[in-house]
Amino acid sequence: MQRRGALFSMPGGSGSRKMAAGDIGELLVPHMPTIRVPRSGDRVYKNECAFSYDSPNSEGGLYVCMNTFLAFGREHVERHFRKTGQSVYMHLKRHMREVRGASGGALPKRRNSKIFLDLDTDDDLNSDDYEYEDEAKLVIFPDHYEIALPNIEELPALVTIACDAVLSSKSPYRKQDSDTWESELPVSKYANDLTQLDNGVRIPPSGWKCARCDLRENLWLNLTDGSVLCGKWFFDSSGGNGHALEHYRDMGYPLAVKLGTITPDGADVYSFQEEEPVLDPHLAKHLAHFGIDMLHMHGTENGLRDNDMKLRVSEWEVIQESGTKLKPMYGPGYTGLKNLGNSCYLSSVMQAIFSIPEFQRAYVGNLPRIFDYSPLDPTQDFNTQMTKLGHGLLSGQYSKPPVKSELIEQVMKEEYKPQQNGISPRMFKAFVSKSHPEFSSNRQQDAQEFFLHLVNLVERNRIGSENPSDVFRFLVEERIQCCQTRKVRYTERVDYLMQLPVAMEAATNKDELIAYELTRREAEANRRPLPELVHAKIPFSACLQAFSEPENVDDFWSSALQAKSAGVKTSRFASFPEYLVVQIKKFTFGLDWVPKKFDVSIDMPDLLDINHLRARGLQPGEEELPDISPPIVIPEDSKDRLMNQLIDPSDIDESSVMQLAEMGFPLEACRKAVYFTGNMGAEVAFNWIIVHMEEPDFAEPLTMPGYGGAASAGASVFGATALDNQPPEEIIAIITSMGFQRNQAVQALKATNNNLERALDWIFSHPEFEEDSDFVIELENNANANIISEAKPEGPRVKDGSGMYELFAFISHMGTSTMSGHYVCHIKKEGRWVIYNDHKVCASERPPKDLGYMYFYRRIPS
């Protein structure tokens, strides 16, 4: 055992001294009550710091608290010790050295026998070129005493059991349900040395059929001889005659991949010998043997599809700028994000979000305060994880270029420091997708839906009075004119992005599209190679005009007629946001209800002027519709329950409200739907929305005569909210009744979004509260502002200004629908475009601005 002050740049030497077993036991005795053995359900973090992206591979290693099992890098472990008083940590370090012979060539392959940490890393432990060695030790704070592990003879039995349990624990992300994104498949033991016959077999991109029968679905490609054979009946009801399994029994070739599942992110691989789905880390090479390029594959059942049948080679190459030698970018703001398996939608949105100064200031600019006042489990705190991600992307700490002199020195010392290859957003994704059925899955998602989900989370977890999502918020004026009475009704709603329709009828290359479609159909009918995809070229001006054109409304409530009527609706901007997000409505639904994508190229402008879309309000000569609400329609199965009953608006089931709001409906409409259906759940409320969504007051606040006006909307992304509401007095009273000061209760509730349980946790973890007088003054000032705002209600928070904008980022989608494909992001930084393609960050040579899906514009100061 040794004391190492140098590890933390502390005064004192790093000399070591031997101690008897009894001395070690005596050293641990005061800390024994704080050392726990992980129980079933405990999350043990051994891969990643809660506040940074440090890991056992990092220079300082990782420290795992032996009480909470949270992990911290060297920079943050002292903070956790001061905050909690926990003294005993397990220090984990993985050393990596290059293996070279005397002549400079690599030595024969060695076994990495010194590996004992079960880590979720990209390390190739079977590499011929590098040797790995894991190291574990106990470190006791504040003196930094170190006890090397294993040390069974000298350690108390409880400590030995706890250390063994921590070292053998699995990743916390592997404990999720099998259908979530965290689920892990084993690597096949046959993948590394798989035999592939050089028999000249090449697999076509479509038209597959079982070699032993006529089936054209549930087909599997044997990775040894290239045979295409059908499978058996599976959980997804896909049928087969079991010929792939028969072939394995005849020939003994172990691995097969399911055709139609191959994408640039991977494919479904099955091991007949191991009798389970597996991972093949060399899948790209194994497929290339049969002429299949994973980069250009897109998952379908048989390659026989209607619009999504065509190979989108050109789209994937153009958007990812393939075939061009791109220069890698390093440093602050040029850090990539590793793909966790269909997580590119999240990566692209977060890169764009953290290129916006308001988000940088709100999170990274407040890093010390957010980290210091984080709850005891920072992995479950939104603001902490946002700050961690922002710092990881912007600091440059995880994006350092290789230096030749350092590489030479490392080779001479037979040491190797792996270059950072992007950061893994695993902890962030686990938190933001928690309880969300789609984002918590392993499936591809819509970047636009995730953007709104993120804004919702930002709204619900505001830091004091600061709300960076306000930069996206704007008001939309909707005007509906009754076709019978010619009277009009004006309403306003809050929105966060501009959805731009695709004006397909304005395509400028219609002849080319017709020729392509005829060729495609002929090739499809004759099972010949399909022609290269042709995009419809749409002028941006036509799409902008389509956005402002009147829309027919066939079934809205005309208060003048006291009946349903036909009308015409137009939408304009009642305010312009500071940052305008434009979504191109490329996706629609096919006859099978699967989302399909319009293959379009739109000449999006670098400079955008939408001042002409400014709302004008009631015009001279227009007559407004009477302000009379439509009758309440209650579903038949709810009438008995609701008869003679009214719920207090304050008792509305907010969980059902948020489920509906996250679908994209206005918050006030969601609250009314839940209210008028008597808290019967989101499904019943959804039916109410479908019936009433065309009514002019659909998005107006809930107003009940018996409850003193509009019901409070609460903090949410889709509705106008008051700024920094004072914590409820009843919750403050509960905390003060426990002996705490009032301002202490207010601060705790402010820091935890008025959550009583988390507020108490916050108080106990902040004994230094009285010293932070500046923060108390800030909170009290906010409270006084709230009293004023209660006396004079404010409207929705908007940052109105000029309608002149400049393009600074766009997100592109490759593939046939939001359920498949890949996303990349282009951002303009320091005067040049940069492409963010998962972990790869490079200078862009030809940014494909015409093929984007979401565009981010910043206002040009007038």
C-alpha cells in the first residue's frame, strides 16, 4: 500500500511503505459502515464518469464510490468526497501498450491475460498490435492511501466481497429490457476466424429467393459460402421452411445474416452453432466478400419494395460527402458522438443545439454551479447530463489531434495513448429517453420529434430564470373564415419550428422524373438493377408560398351558426423567433401506414427573409365570430363516470397531458382533453382531440366558470407559462415544519423543480447553504418578480424581432423513412462548413444544403 499525493498534485512525496494486514484493517475500520456490497438492482458505473467522459482508459483512470457505485474522473472525485463524505473509492485503470519487435515489426499475437474489467469500450482485446493490462486498487480519501487489488489476505472479508462484486458487475445499461437500445448481443466466437469460400458468389441488391424453395422473405445469407436460404417461423411472424438451418446441419457453416436488415449500422446475425443472435465485428468485411457494401444498404424485407426499393447510393454518398478526402477537425467544438446503434438522430440534434450560444451559456457557462448543486445521483439529473454533454462537445478535451513527436516518444517507450474517437452519449441517452417508448428503443427515430422532446425537457428543467429554449419559441396567428357567414376568428398558439410543405407540383425536372419512374418500374418488373435515384427539384419559393396558402377546413365549430361548418384557415407569424428551425415535410404515410420520404432537392437559401409572413391581425371590414364555446362531447363509455361530476382543473392528470403534448398537440388542448374526459387516460383524451382539433379555440386555455378563470397550464414546452413561479406554499410549509429555514426550502425547491423528495435530498447534500448568499439573493429576487408577475400575468415568452435569417446548420436524413436510415449534421463554424457524422468530424467540401431535413437559421440583427 502506498500514499500518492503526486496523483492529485498534492504536497508530499509518493514514497511507499509496507503495512501489516492488521494495519490495513485498522485503516479501513472507520470507513467500514460506508462500504456496501452491490445488491440486485444497484447500478454500478465502471465505464464513465457521472460529470465527464473520463473512463478507465483516461490518463487518470476512474474512481468508483464503494457506497453509491457512481464513477468519477480525477477532476471530479474530490467534489463527490467533499459533498458526501464518502472516503473509499475503487480506482480502475486500463493500460494500453503497443507491441513491437526488435526490428520494428509487430510481434506475434499475444493473449491479453491481464484483462479482468468488464467494460463497454471499443477496445479490440484480440488485437495483434496492442497489449492491455487492467489495474484496480482501493483509494482512501482525503489522504489518498492506495491498497492494490486483489489483496484478499489483508482486506476484511466484507471489503473483499464488495470489491469482487463491483469488479464482476455488468454495465448498468445491460440491465434494461431486451427491446431497449441498451440491450447487448454477444460477439460470436466464430466471427474472428470465419472461413469464407472463394467461390465467386455475388449477392444482387434485390430479387432474392431461397435456393431450395420459392420463398422470397425471411431469407438468410450464409457468410461462409454465400447460400441464400429461408429461415423458420420467428417471433415477428415471418415464415420459412427451415432451409438455412438444414444447410448448417449439412455443411457446418455457423453464421448467417438476414437479408433486408443490412444497414450501415449493422444487421441481424445468427449463429447456428451458438443457437442465438450474435454480433459480428467483422461483418462489413464478410459482406464485402460477396459484393455487399454496407454503406449503401438500407433495411427491407426482400429488396422488393415500391418507393423504398431503389438503391439510394447517390443520396448516401452526396450527404456524407463520400469519395472526397475530408480533413479531420480537432479542438473545442469539433468533438464527435459515437453511434450507440441508431442514435444518429440524437447526435445530430445535440451537435446543432450546442452550436447555439444561449445553450452554451446556460449549461457549460454554469458548469461549476450545476455540478456543485447536482443531486446525489447526478446520472438522473437533466441539467447535469446536459452540462456534461455540452462540456464534452465544446471543451476540446476529447478531440485532440495526434502529435508526431508524442507518437514517436510513445513508440520508443512502448506505450500507447489511444486517440479520442468521439464521446459516447450513453448516459445522456439513457436519461432523456427514460420512460419514452420510442427514444428508449433501439430503433431509428425522427430527429424532429426528438428536437421537440428535448425542448420539452429543457422547459421542465429550467435553471432559475434562464430558459435557452426561448430562442426557438414564437407565436403563430391562425385565421379561420367561415365559408357561410364570411366571419373570421383569430387565435394564437406557441410553436418551436416552421413546418414547410413540399410543393411537388412545382418540380422543375418533371420530364426527368417521368423517365426515371418508367425505367424504375420496368427494372422492378424484370428484376433488373434499378436506376440511380432522381430527386425532384423544388424551388424554395414554391414551398414558402405553399406554407402561406389558405387551407380548407371541412369540420370546424362556427360559433355564428352554432354548428359545424366549412372554413378556410391561414397561418402567419405573430412573432419571429431568435433562431428559426425549418422542417421540410418530406415524410408522408404509404398505403401500409409506413412513413415514406419524398425524394426532393430544395434550393434552401443561405439568407432567408420571411418578413412578409408577419401576421396582420383583424383587418378593416372583417367581422369576428362570436366568442361562444362549442358543446362538450363526451365519449359514450365515459358518460356514466362523468355524470354529475367535475374535476378541479388542479387535479388534471399531468402525465396524460404530457403524453399528448409530446405527440405535438398544444398543451392547453391536451389539458382540456384530459379534463373533459375526466382523467380517463391519454387514449380517451386522444379521441377527444381528434374530434375537436379543428375548432378555433382548440388551443385556448381551459376556462371553467366555477374555478375563477383559466386553469393554470404549468411549465411545459407547448404552452405559455409564467416565469419562475414561486414554489407552492404548502410544500414550503412541509419543509419548514421539519426545522429548515424558509429561504433554504425555497432554494431547494427551485433547484429541484418543486419536487419535495428531491428538495429534501438537495438540502441534506448542501450543508454549505448559508454561505451561498448570492444564490439566495438571486432566488429571492426571482420570488419577488413572481409576485409581480402574479399580479400582472405575462404572455408567452417570445423574443420577437426581424424576420431576416442566416443559415448556420442543417440536419440531413438518408433512407426511405424516419424508421430507418442515417442522420448527419452540417454546421457552419468559423466561416466554413463542418460535417458531423457520428464520431467523425471533418471540414466539409460540398455541403448538400439542398437535401436537408431540418434547417437552423439565426436572426440577422437589423
